[in-house]
Amino acid sequence: MHELAVCQGLISQVSRIAAEHDARAVARIVVRIGPLSGVEAPLLQQAYTLARAGTVAEDAELVTEALPVRVRCEQCGAETDATVNRLVCGSCGDWHTRLLSGDEMILASVELLTAWQPDSPATLH
Amino acid sequence: MCDTCGCNVTYGNQHLIRPGGKLARAPGGREAVEVLSGLLSENDHQAAHNREHFDRHGVLALNLMSSPGSGKTALLEATIRALAGELRVAVVEGDLETENDAERIRAAGAPAVQITTGSACHLDAHMVHDALHHLDLESVDVVFIENVGNLVCPASFDLGHHRNVTLLSVTEGDDKPAKYPVMFRAADLMLLTKTDLLPVIEEFSPQRAETAVRHLANPAPVLRVSAKKGDGMKAWLKWLRAEVTAQRARGARGETVRPAMQRDGIRLHAGG
């Protein structure tokens, strides 16, 4: 269960971006996770509810986009789907392949609330 | 600059504010910022710093990973004794609790720093950095970082080391690489340990274990070793000496190396 450590890294990165943009809050965080990253999206979501407490991302939604496992064969050049424990070429079966996608653990984008809204409670008084 | 009517949008910058562009603004005072950096970028930054530190001192750093009880410490004890007078070894020990492993390493004749992680299931680059303050790298050739015994979490964290050495003891089952693909895909060298027990553990096939690693598209050498009886130590020490020589050659050229499997870094940088 290292998802909490991953999440703390995520929150600190997001907090830095929010500060750089003078944002008052973070609305949405989009991450891309491959099955070979070692991070499980449902566990990341659970850890996120703990990690975001008291931060600028306290009310932000976390969106996890799953990426497929894809390999390119170094023998025949085919690009095929693969599974996490069978990264062999789907066309010729050779194991000399290169991973094209599947081990990502990427912060793709964040959506920031940058200005005080007319309906924002802080501007009502 | 006018942000209301769009008069500041030109052919040169309009790609930035299109949906998905770096400065695209979502409705209602929202600003979408494209980031595209690794989730562990803070750890990776510290890891790069650690690696520079090792390189500056001409030190080879190896990350030992395996399940608990696969023989990491026994391998290190045998390695330290075999290399006495030839290579200067130091060890960073990671465990949830106790100084036991560090004491075993010191008894074998090498300096050791124990990191007790509490409940953390892995070492990270910051913990290793703190441990390095307690080692005199000037008088060291090889640093072994003995990670927390765990086949899941340690594989996700770059520590600033140069190579991953993954142990699989023959008491564990030859399908471990298929069950823990993230860990075994990261191995630069796989050591089958406790091979003196192979005669009584008929169900373990070294060939099947190697095939499982190949199915992860991993070309890493697979060596068999018994730290207890000494079988296979020669081949392991040969690999180790070759890595030390390679690290010194890289140092002379001002280059470094990361473990063979590089998480999305390549794609991230290629994509700008």
C-alpha cells in the first residue's frame, strides 16, 4: 500500500502548481495510470481522500484514466496489445519487445479555480 | 493584455488556449493546466540528486529487492567476506523495525546504516539521502541498498541507484515473476537464491522462473546462487566486478546510468 505515498507526492505537486497560478482551489486532477506502474487506481482514490484533507485540493475530484498495455516487437515490428505478465509480441510471439504504453503514472492536468466567483460564499458578506 | 474579447490571441499562441492547450480556460473562472509529469516527480528529483552524489564519489549503487526472507542479508554477508581487501562495500539497510540486519552486516566487516521505516513498505529517495549522510562515500566502492522485503511497493521508487538486483529464493515458487510483474520487469539482474535447497524442492524449476522473466520482455541475466554453500558466488561476483568497472568508466566520461527499465520518463521527455 504505497498509494498514500504516491498521493502525497501528487498533492504536493498540485499544491505547487496551484500556488504558481494564484489559484484559490483545485477543482479537478487528472492522472493517467498504466497497469504496470505498480499503482492501483481504486487504492489511489482511497488514499486520495486522506491525502487531500486540509490542502488546496480538499474539494477536488480525482480522475484516473487507465492506459492500455501495448508493446512493439523488436523482431517483426508489430505493435500489439499485451497483458501485464505476458509482454510478448501478439503477432510473432517473440519476447524481445519494447513497452509503448502501460507503465505510466502521470499527472496529466489540473483544473484550478482562479478567480473569486460572484456566488462564492467568501464574496457575499 | 485583454483576456475578454480574445484580441490578444494570435496565430502564434492560439494553440495554447485551444481545449487541451496549456493555457486553456474552462468556464466559470476555471483554468486547466496541462502538467504531464510523473506522479513521483519529487522523489525522482531527489533520486537524481542521490545518483549525482554516488557518481561524484565514483560509487556504484545497487538496489536489492525481494520478498522478506529470500536471503538478501545472507547474500550481502557472503559478498562482503568474499570481496574483503578488494572492494570496499557499504550497506544501507531498510526494514520496518530493528537494527538486526545492520548488525549482521557490521559483523561481516562493512559499515551499515539502518533505516527503520516504521510502517512504510518501501524505501524512497529521501530516506536514502538521509542515510547517505552517515556514510563516508570517499572510502566506499559499492553501496548496496537493501530495500524493505516486499515484492510490490519498492519497484515504484527510484532511489538514485544504478542497477536493480532482484532475488527470488527457490522456496518461493517459480511463478513469482508472473505474479509480481512490476517488480521482476525492473530487474537488471535476477538471482535465484538458496539453490542448495533445489534437490529437496522439486516443484521449483529454474527454467520456468527464467521463462516467466522473459515473458516480461526482460533480458536480465538469471544467476543461481547459494550464499550458504558458496555455489554460484563466482558468477555473481563477476557480474558485480564488471558493474564496478563499468561505473568507473562512466565516471571518467562524466556519464551516469539508470536502472535498465525507465518508467515513462522517455516518453515524457520525448513528448516535451
